[in-house]
Amino acid sequence: MIDERWLGNALDVSINPTTDPKVIAQWRRYAEACRVEGAPAIVQLNHPGRQSPLGAGSKGLFEKNIAPSPIPLKFEDNIWARTAQKILFGTPREMTVAEIEDVVTKHAEAAKFLSENGFDGVELHAAHGYLLSIFMAPNTNKRTDDYGGSAFNRVRIVLDIIKAIRAVVPSTFTVGIKLNSADVAQKSDIEELMQQIEHLRATGIDFLEISGGSYENPRMMKGDEPAPGEKPVSERTAKREAFFLDFARIVRQRFPDVVLMVTGGFRSLSGMHAALEENACDLIGVARPAAVDANWANKLLKEEAAGGDVVLRLDAVKPSWLVSKIPIKAIGAGAESAFYSEQIGRIGKGLPTRAPPTTS
């Protein structure tokens, strides 16, 4: 997170550029640990915007979240969901231009600090309903100034951030961005997002990641169990394995020269091969498999060399009986997110990890 006042949850890491040698030593150790086997260390930068829950960050207890427009999160239309939304998130206030400029500055300062302390790049998080995502989306950005209205104005804050980062980091420093396929609800939305991607492409972004979902529509937090009316995983073809490939194909067709990454749903080597062979993407994210098995990528490479396949089953995380009775879909999604966050924490502590219990 680029601002310690607003965090996505109470345990989020925030980047506060400093000259304190002890803090700098910790960040450098972090970069070295990421790069020890030769992989580049790229840090995702984020601001939660209206999705900063009560108690997360150093903001005051009654301080409102910030957003491009004062539009609250909307869960299900029942008293449980409305009460939870009001207590945990409230209605955000519209950001001033000065606050927008401060967000731009904080992204640039964070990137500069990381580049000076051993990291190879950053990825801007403009997905999952966080701040940059809701600036770009027409249903959450109703501004009438230079940061709202047209597709270009809505993506302006992101373009400003990229320009500010490029001005303070080496030319070899990677700058990527994560975008949200779930914001595309109709044909006009697709065309406007394509326009925004064209503006992002013009800045010289190094890669574009496709994911999806938000607290209101938590697609990226759901487990692998099929939605109502959807075929079971075992009946899908390998080419349909990933959650967000359809949207990635549209982006690929319009922007064949953009380095494209897809994250969400890849659970087999054969599924990855299918996506790569049809040129739907260049890079594949394996977030959940890596969280439950930190050696999973090595297993894939070993089987790749042997000509075999690797398949990992990850069932949905089941909330407790009491929690399951609360009719708020974000609660179940929260259980998913918390489970995988716990596994990442266990990796950091050198403890064994586990997959969710199977349902059959």
C-alpha cells in the first residue's frame, strides 16, 4: 500500500520511503530473498480507496474513505449486507484534485524507494475495485473535472502515475499494470476500456495483467467450484480453464504487441499450454497454487521436461457454520482471501502450508 492511512486490511504492508538504515536493510533483505534464484522482484502498488475497512490503516476511526466519487460499495439488498457495508466501509468522500496529486506522488515515491533498494519493478493495481480501478470505471467515477467523464479523463490518474514513476526510476525499471475484466458489463464498456488500454500502451508499460472481481462482485476470490449453471471443472476443456481468458483474447486481438499476463483459475500444466499455444497470453499467474505449494512452479517445470501434466485441485474455502448463515456473498469471498493470506504468512514463517479441504 502506498499510504499507511488507508490499508486493504490491518496487516497490509505499506511503503513509507525513509532514510532509516534499519528499515532500508529490511527492504533490501526482502528484495534479495525474492531474487535469490534469479527471478525479478516486482512489487504491486495499491491504494484501497473505498475498500479500506474499519480499523485498517492509521486513518481516524470516523474518517471517511476516499474515492473519485461518493459512491458506496453495494452488497446484496438485505439488512445484513446494508449494515455490514455501513459499519465496515461507509460512504466514501470525493477526492480533491490535491489528494489525487498526492496519490500520484506517493506512487512515484514508493517506486523510487523500491528501485533504490534492490527491486526490479512495480505493478500498479487497477483491478478488484481498488482506487485506480474505480477511477477508470464509469459506474464509480462520476466526476466532471479533468479526472472524470471521458475514458481518457478517467484513466488520467493512472497515466499521471506512470509518468511520475518513469521520471524517478532507471529506464530498466519495470512498470506494469493489473486491470479488471469484471468492470466490462456491456459493449460500450469494452470499447472505452480498449481506449484506456491504448493510452496506457502509449506510455510504454512493460506488461498488462488481466484479472477480475471486487468486493461487490468477488470473482477473483471465489473457489474453483462452478457457479450455478456452469459445468464442473472436470468437464471444461483446458482452453477454458482460466477465469479471465475471454477478456484477454479481446485485448490480445486489439493490442498484439502488449505483453499480456492472465491470473485466475490456472490449475494444470495442460491448461497453461493451451492458453499459450492459442496466444491468449504471454505470462501466467499462479497465485493460489503458489500460496498452498511454494514449490509448485518447479513441479510444473519438471513435468514440462518429462512431457507430463500437473493438476492441482483447489476447492472453495468453506466459512464456519455461523458465518455461512449470513447472507452476504462477500463474507464467503473474505474467507477465501483470508485462507490464502494465511498460507502466504506461513510460507514467510517457514511453516507448512495446505490446500482447502476437499468437498468430496
